[in-house]
Amino acid sequence: MNQLKQQSLLAVVMLALSACGTSKSNSTDTKPLPDTKPSPQQAANPPDYQGLINGLISSEVHGIILHVSAANGAFTGSAGLANLATREVLQPDAVYHLASSGKIFTALLAVRLHEEGLLDLDLTIDNWLSNEVASQIQYSDQITLRQLLNHSSGIYNYSDPRSEDAYVEYVMANYKNGISNGDLLQFAYGQPAYFKPGEGVKYSNSNYVLAGMIMDSVLGHPNALAMRDKIIDRLSLSDTFAVGIENQVAQITPGYEKQNDAFINTGPILSQVTAASTPVASSVTEVAKLMRSIFKDDTWLSQAEREALLGEASQVKASANLDYVLGLWKEEFNGYTVYHHNGGNHGYISNNIYVPELDVSIVYFLNCGLSDPCTNAFNTIEQAVKQYVIANQ
């Protein structure tokens, strides 16, 4: 929901109301239960990742899944509970909603449609939007699709703190009928831009719901169908699905928010929010597979697509050491280039980190949302894992 200020590498940054789910268990990774140790197949003398996440479980931090892959081995483990009511143990292959971490799926689909000639990243968005929508977005005749995807459009964020209460109240009152991109965008209509297009960088979920609406218009059907065909199925991501469109694919994993001293399962509410700003649910290993494929698999992603996604034409500077490409943050750390994006919502929080030079992937999920104990645990994992697999290389 609230966007938190980027303080340092991989800090909690983009939090947006979304949904979370879990799929059938079909992962081949090691699945230790809480209080187990990493399997012998893992590299010698790595940090005790299982001990790390076990030690962070508490009455406020219910469940954690962590995946780390590096040159010295891989770890996938879980700790805590998936369901507070049934006391079901959380498994490493459980599927969570990625929230804003899922923006890479939306950006990647836009790039694929661009390369197929169905879209042009450098056309202004008024070419696709109805007059009714375009007239309510300041500078819509100057903003390009690429500027939507790299947050240089200046468009007001529908989850801006100034709109947050009305936005949450709307979702709570209407989720049973489903929440769409257009429903969310209403909270940006008529709002002044943060700046003129191309004159700054400010993260805005409105950018991605607009991109989703444009793709729906071009395709003539929900872009989730093309996302499945062009991304999910092509990579055989069996635990990944479009929230709100493909909920039948998997059962929802609960996510918990504390209200009046009771933990509320937000999954049934958030699963009805269909938004290109928070498009998919997935597992830690499948997120890692997607990221590695983007950077390492030329048979799946062409050089032209990779350049459109990550190249200079799409890169904008958010701060001295932080850039945004399409769907990912880009940052220099310890002499390496790190690509990352995290996301969170009421009940869920996730992080997705990849270092191409080292072929290092770090992905982790928690089912306790935006509370202080949850974000503290989130940051503890980041620092401990980053120190080992990046800083010590």
C-alpha cells in the first residue's frame, strides 16, 4: 500500500494493495519443516539460512519462505505457519502474491508486444486510451508507454498516502464484485501530475494499471491471457498465475493483518483485485527462474527484448545510486550491478533480487504484511543474505 522511502540497497520500497495465493505442491526443492536444518546437498559452510528464518518466526511473524541460489549452492526453505486457524505448516513451494514485485511480468509483456509490433513503447498513451480516460490524466498526450513503465511519467499514484483511506475503503466495499485496473485508476483521475513527463522519476502504481489497460485494449482481451501464453507457459511456471483472472489455478495461502488485536486473513479480499501493478502470484523458485531467464537465456528472451527491458533507452535515474529500468530497480553494490524489486500489501510482503555477474538470486516471502515486526524481519533477511552472497564474493 504505502510506498516506503528507499533507504538503501534492497530496502522495502514499493508496497501496493494486491492479493496472494498458493498453488498445489509440486516443487522438487528440499522442503524442510520448521526447526529442520538445510539439506546436505547445499554448499559447505554457508550461513544457516534455516536457522535465520526459524529465529525470526514469532507471534507477529507467522511464516517465511526463503530461496537463495549462488555459485556455492542453493537453499530453499520455510519456517512457521501457512494458516493460523488450522496450524498448517508453511511449505517452501507455497505461492504468495508478489504485489509490486510482479511488475516485471507486466513490463516484460509490454516489451514482447512491442517487439511483435502490437505496441510502440515510444508512442504517447493517448493513442490507446479513450478520451474519457485520457482527459483525466494530465499530460496524457505527452506521456509515452515507456515512461509509464519506468516511472518517469509524473502521473499521480492511486495509492498515494493522500488517497489511501478512500482507496482502501473502496476496495473493502467493492471487492466481492472484483476490482479492476480502471477501478483503481479512478483515484488518480483529475489529480495534478508530480512533474512533466520525463522531468523526474517517481514510483506510481497508476503507471502500471494504465499500461495494463493499454495492453487489454490492443489485445482485445485481458492481458493476463497473453501473459500466460508469452511468459508463464513458455517458462513452464506451473505455480504462477494471474490474480483475479486465474484464481482457479490455485488455492489461496492466507496472509494476515492485525486489527483490534486479532489477525485477519486478507487473502479472500486481495484475491479479487486484478491489477497490472500487482499482477501475479508465484513461488520463490519460479520467481528466481524468471529472473535468471531474463538475463541468461537468449533462446527465451531475445537481445532486442532484453535491450528494450533493461537498456539505456529505458533506464532513468531515481537517485545518485538508484535507477529504474522497466519493472526493476537497478543499483550498484560492492562493484556489482543488482536488479531488484519488492512489494507488499495487507498480509503479504516479498522481495526479488538478482545479480547477473554472479548469477545470484535471492527471493523471499512473508505472510505478515506491513507491520513493524514483519518489515523488521524482512530487512534482517535482506542484510544477512546480502552480506554472504554478494558482499563476500
